[in-house]
Amino acid sequence: MSVDQEVIPERELAEPAAPVSTATVVAYAVVGVLLFGWFLFGWLVLQQGFIDSVGEAAGTGFALLLLVAIVGSVRRNRR
């Protein structure tokens, strides 16, 4: 078998990544600390089970990531 197509390296297809702003990094760090605090609050203060607290914090984190993805796609489509 032979291939009659011209092969394009992946480097040429991908767009260069935009630099991440300091505010974005700080916001993600703050959210991470708050999620860890939410986990500790549920586990130690409310005395939920360890697994329940991990699941609640992880679910909250995934919901926030979904929200960020939706907002990002809406902003990108407006341009």
C-alpha cells in the first residue's frame, strides 16, 4: 500500500498556545485552596465520611470546570 497524500507535521497544524495570565493562575490556586477547605469542612466539622467529603469536593471542582468550559466556549464563539 502507498499513501498519495502529503504528510503535514503536527507542529504546523496546531496553533501556538496563548500565555496564561497571572490572574488566571492565582484564580485557579484560590479555587484549589477553597475546594480543599470545603473538603476539610465536610470531613472534620460536619463529620461526614472521608469518601463523602472527597466526592463532594471533587463534584464541586468538576462543576466549576464545566462552568469554566461553557463560559470559555461562549466567549470564543462571540469573537
